[in-house]
Amino acid sequence: AERELYVTVSIGIAVFPEDGDDVDTLVKSADAAMYAAKQQGRDGYQFHSGLRSHGDIERLDLGNRLHRAIDAKEFRVYFQPVVRVETGTMTGAEALVRWERADNGLVLPGEFIPLAEDSGLIVPLGMEVLRESCRQAAEWNRIGRPLSVSVNLSVRQLQRRDVVGTVRTALEDSGLEARRLSLEITESVAMQNLDVTLAALADLRRLGVGITMDDFGTGYSSLSYLKMLPVDTVKIDRSFVQGVGTDPNDATIVRAAIALAHELRLRVIAEGVESAEQADFLRVHQCDELQGFLFSPAVPAAEFGEWVVSNRRFPV
Ligand code: C2E
Ligand code: CA
Ligand code: CA
């Protein structure tokens, strides 16, 4: 009829025999996959299992190895010192997980945490990190140093009904005082399922543990979440810290963030401090605590333990 039409195609793919070993089942699988393709914006294809594309197979493989790594206890918790600006003493450490692969050296969390989150493995893994961090911190406190440990919490962990019980058990088993533990959450973690998150955080605060807003400033609504969430500490993201000496906007943002947090009676930590100039700037603007490669990267527990014994200081 002399009209021009644009046609796109959405394709669902089912593979024999994994997605069905008779015609009916295969067609049903392909149909379901087609709807998935439409849901993802149309004009594309989708495998039924969601596991057949190349990248997915690699991820599956890594996923399997992650599973085995948990069983083989290949994960280690490293500790990065957090330094009080005024005194240069350590107030504690952030626990950062490392994968010490038997075959392939050290793997940083950027490579496996997202996958562990997708697959749910972050729950058992995070629990191990939490228990180990509490155990270590309790040991250091018994030596007579009042150090705190902060542990990153992912959304999967926070939204489990047993999160408060898990934290309580980790504290009880280790003997660590609740106020010596802080849980680091990001805005994106907090934002999902806000009701559940708020209730869990309130319960955790009642337990006596601290809540730190991590990567502060990178989300798109930091201020409203800061008001709403029961946090006691903010950690200014390293992307701002890095620029304080060179980018006037970063300097302004960091200054304002410190002032704002203090007005709200929150403790402020700056992360990613790499140079003496950055540390100076943060000291002058009364940031409470610093963390970064200027002092030390995350180190194995044994090494950190030696610093605890020798009461190592990092003068700013
Ligand atoms: P994050 O919580 O923002 O952790 C800080 C990251 O910055 C760490 O990377 C740390 O090594 C790095 N860093 C510290 N100081 C400096 C510095 O001066 N300069 C620079 N450029 N980087 C610095 P890492 O250990 O690779 O961890 C990456 C992310 O993985 C963490 O970001 C955190 O989101 C996640 N992660 C690590 N351990 C855990 C864990 O046990 N559980 C969960 N859920 N997430 C974790
Ligand atoms: Ca963190
Ligand atoms: Ca951070």
C-alpha cells in the first residue's frame, strides 16, 4: 500500500537437549527466550538458559572456580590501616578480601565480587570475611589496642533476613565489642528495597555496630540518603580525594563534604589518599581519618598484626 514499514526481529533460542528433549518443550523454551529478548528492548536474541553465550560460559567457569575456592579456603582477608589525622595512630582497618589462587596468584575483588554477587556466593563469602575480620580485630583488642575493623557489606547480605543474627553471632563468637565493628554500605546497596534496608540498618545500630556510607559523593542522591539512613561515618570517595590538589571542584566538594558531615555529627574518613599534599589538604580541612596507599595498601593479617604489636604510627 506504498507505506514504508520498519521491522525488527526478536529471537528466542533453545538448545537440544539442555532446554528440552522433545519438540513441545523446546518450542516452549524458545518462546520464553523470545519474550526475554523483547523485554531486553527487542531487536535482539536471547538464549533460553541465559548461559550459552560466550561471556556467560566464561563467567560460569569462574563461578565454578569461586565455589571451589570457598571450599578450598583460598580467600584471605587483608587489612588496610585507617589513620587518625591528628596523631598518626591507627584507629583500625578496612577488611578487603583477596583470592589467593593456588594456580594463579592474587586476584583482586574487582574481578570476582560482581560475579559473587550475581551468583549469591557473596553471602557465604561475605560471612567468612565478617567472621575472620571480627576474630582478628578481637585478637588485636586483646593485645590492648582499641582498633576497629570495617567490613564491606553487599546488598545481598543486607537484604537477608538473618543479617542481624549473622553479625551478632560473629561478634559473640569472636568476643569483639560491637562498637569495634563498622559495616560499610554504598548508596546503591542502601537504595534497593529501602524498607528492608532501613529496618536492617536500624537493628544493626541497636546492636551497637557502626554504619559507614562508603564511596560518599558518587551516588546521585547522597544527601537524601544521608539524612534517611542511620549512618555514623562517611567515607569520601577516592575519585574526589585524588583531585584535591589539582582540581578546584574536587577540593570544593571534599571541603563541603567534610563540613556537611561534621554538621550532621558524622565522622569523616577520606579514602584513596596517595600523596602528602592530599593528606595535608585533608588535615587542614579537619577530615578525621585517612586511608590510602600513602600509608599502606591492604596487607595480610600477620603483617598488620605486627604493626599492632609495635604500635606503628603513620604521621601525617
Ligand atoms: P572499596 O570498599 O571502595 O575499597 C577500597 C578500594 O580502594 C580497595 O580496593 C583498596 O585496595 C583501594 N585503595 C586503597 N587505597 C588506595 C589508594 O590510595 N589509591 C587507590 N587507587 N586505591 C586505593 P580493592 O581491595 O581492590 O577492593 C575493591 C572493592 O571490592 C572494594 O571497594 C569493595 O567494594 C569490594 N570489596 C572488597 N572486599 C570486599 C568484601 O569482603 N565484601 C564485599 N561485599 N565487597 C568487597
Ligand atoms: Ca569500602
Ligand atoms: Ca570506597
